Amino acid sequence: MTSATLKRLPLADQHRALGARFAPFAGWEMPVQYTGIVEEHRAVRERAGVFDVSHMGRVFVAGGDAGRLIRRAVTYKVDQLAEGEAHYAFMCAEDGGILDDVFVYRLDAVRFLVVNNASNADMGRERLASFAEPEMDAELLDRQAATVMLALQGPEAPAFYSRVVGPELPERRTCLEMEYAGYKLFVSRTGYTGEDGFELVTSIEAGAHLLVRLVEAGVAPCGLGARDTLRLEAALPLYGNDIDTTTNPFEAGLGFAVTLDDGADFAGREALAAAKAAGPARKLSCLRATGRGVMRAGYVVLHQGKPVAKVTSGGFSPMLNTSIGVAYLPVELAKDGIELEVDVRGKPLAVVVVPRPFYRRPK
């Protein structure tokens, strides 16, 4: 896409004033970095950083049948969430392949928020609508263009949140709504970095005010570069790389997001039940380099000189000071301690299979 056809974030001018460097991502012009990827990465691990993730899809579903409608489209029993609860789920094809991974938040008895990936925003909204029936009491409200979504992440995120937003903090994987700068603010205790933190959705006007206040308070503005290295250290999947229509949740190690025992008839249920019963033939596994070199997506994984997989995501870990990556390994090789190699531009890089995630904050 050309710069003229890329979508712009509502707060793009503010990001540019903060020194952001932009690049295309999923049809959007997105901030990739400000001071540098490693510096921003460390800011989130050690203090707190704020990301503009307004490119993500945001559809509110309201009505007495809202939960039942969403349940038809996703793999988890979101219709049974308590008010204020949130959960990870998938939209799957009938063959069990992953169309998108989403987070579903239950705001109250009759309102939900579904957040999905930017590249699948239109698909996700249309797929939800496709499961609606005329007699259903459920209305879909697409709020992607009218709102801003910020992610405040890091061990000091709760302190900054309390200072800038207020003392009312949601618990982990829960959400609440409150007033901020005269507008409604949605707050969830979720994120995509492996750290504590919050995801906040509000109006463009209030979002602009919130971003300024957070940066003035000392929160580091962070771009997609650091977001990717952080999520990789936390072994969180990226749609289009680690999961897609050729993968199912069980081989990705994400079976916790699939409910098969509640009797619900959702898209892909039969295929997923069969996949769970059969067991995966391959598993998404974590690889840590023991030699010098950096593995990247697409690089071939070797066992005794023979190709066995391809790296789906890879890069350099600032916290571990070595290269890390993930790949779908045959189950017999998907065991901690197994030694393999990755072909890095014709040179073998020694790697070892390690537990998931790569990095976990020390207690």
C-alpha cells in the first residue's frame, strides 16, 4: 500500500511530535519506534511504556442475546463470563483453522466488547454479523474509527495509572468503565507484553489528553518494534506468523481458549473436538539460541541436518541477550532440552528447545 492509502491513527500528529518513526502495518501507518526498540523494550520491562493500538478492531455487541451471538462465532464460553470478566478466544473456520484470535470483555449483563487484530477487523465484524438471526436481540456497534485504544504496560503501570487516571484499578483479566476527561473510559487489566498493565479505550479527545498526561508523568512512548520483541519474549502468538488458517489452537498450545463441554454449537466445533481427541502431530515450541546469530521468521529448523520445521517468529531478546524464536516442531522433538539448528543464511545456529515463555518477570 502507498502512504496515500494507509489508514492514519487519530493521534498520528501527536506521535510524530513525540519523535515517532512510522512504517506500514496491516494497512495502517504505525509508529515503529521513538528512541529505539531496545530502549523502549527495557522501559516496559523495568518501568512502563504506552503503545497506541488504535488499529485493533473494536466492536461492541449489545442486547439480551449478545453473549449467545458471540458464542456462536468464538471458541470460548464467553456467554458465561461474569460481568467485568475477559477471556482470550479464537474465531475458527469449520475445519478448525484459526481465522483470528480475539479478546472478549463482558461489560455488563447485556454488553460485550470484542477486540480483534487490525488485519482482520472487517472480517471479524462481518463474521459476528453472519451469526445473527432476525429474532436475536443483539446490535453490533463498530467503534474502531470513533475511539482510541492505548496500552499502558510495565511493572510500574498500576502506579502511573493511579496517578493519571484514578485509584479504581481492575483486577487481572477483568475490565470496568469509568469517566475520564468528561468521556467514558473502558479499562481492562490485559496486555500483549508479558507485563502487568492496562488497555484503555475512549474517545479521540480523551485519548489525546490521556496520552499527553501519561508521557508527561514519565511513561515512555513505545512503538510496534518493542511491542513485537516484548510479545515474543512472552511467547505470545502473532496472527499471520504463529497462528493462521493452517494451524489449530491445540498444536499452538492454546487449548485453554477452546470450550467443548458446554454444549454450544460454534464454528469449527466438530473439527476442534476431533483435533483434541487425536492429539497434535506438531507443537509450537520455543527455541533459544546457544550460538551467535539471529533467527528470523521463515528460517529452516534442522535436526541432524534434515529440515523439520520453519521459524514462525524470531528475533533478538534484549532481556536474555540472545536470539529466540518459535516453530512448529514434530511432537517427538517438541521437548525441553532437545538440541537443534536453525539455518541462518547458510550458517547453522545452535538452538535448544526451552519452556514457554522465554522470559518471566522474577518474583
